[in-house]
Amino acid sequence: MPILGPIKRKDLIRLMRKLGFEGPFSGTKHQFMRKGNLTITIPNPHRSDIGISLVRKILRQAGITKDQWEKI
């Protein structure tokens, strides 16, 4: 169960796949993932973890609540 906090990019992608998203696919500036008509932007690789504010923004964009995230 991931807590809502900083996360590695590859772990974010793995967890989003568990939630039914496909990808990541190449975009113009960033990669993205899809689930039906819903598209979310995935940040480019960083040297460090993705910060909590960006994780929240991605989850909001995906329509995933904190409770859903922590139950994965």
C-alpha cells in the first residue's frame, strides 16, 4: 500500500497500470498514460523522486482519491 508521498517514476507507472492505465506513450514534451478517454501526463525522468504536490496533481487528473491510492 503506497502512502501519499514522494514516489519513483517507475513505481508511479507500475501503480497506474494496476489502476487500469496503459502506457506510457510518447508525447511532444512528456509521456502520457491512457485509460479509456482519460489521459494523464507522466513527468519526465528525474534524478530524485516525484514530489507529493505533483503526485497529488496526477491523481487529481486521473480521478483517483487518496483512499483508492492507498488501497492499491
